[in-house]
Amino acid sequence: MISKKAMDVFTEMHPDAQPSLTTWYSVAKHARWNNLVDIRKDFPHADPVGRRTVFNISGNKYRMVTRINYRSQRVYVLAIMKHDQYSKEKWK
């Protein structure tokens, strides 16, 4: 299960992100990730940041911060932001 509300809200403000987020959602919805190695088979540039996993969206124009519970196979989308906002690290 993936929390999708943050993606819907973000694409309303940034419609150019919709194709990438739709693709990410489609892949993640069917994935059975047990660790970062599994994630990187689908998304090679996913990065661990503490207990979160960060994905590049739209060719690294945007960043999506998630919390993944491997046991329950749930993905929580915590934030999606422009790359420059992500770099300021206020989301941490």
C-alpha cells in the first residue's frame, strides 16, 4: 500500500511531475521490497537518509521523501519537493 495523497497534491501544483510519479507509483505498487538493494533494482538512484528513502523524480528535478515499512510493504510519501528545496534540508 502506498500513500498517494501527497503525490496528487504535488502534481496539481507541478503537472510536469505527473508522468514520473505515475511511473514510480506503478512500479512501487507491484514491488516487494525487503531492503534498499531491492529498491535500487527498480530505482538505482534511490538514497537512504536516516530512516527514510529518497527518490529522484523527473530527472532529479524533484525529490520524493518516503518512509518504507518493509514488513507490512507500506510506503508512506512524506514529502515531495523541488531539488533546491530538498538541498536546504528543512524537511529533515
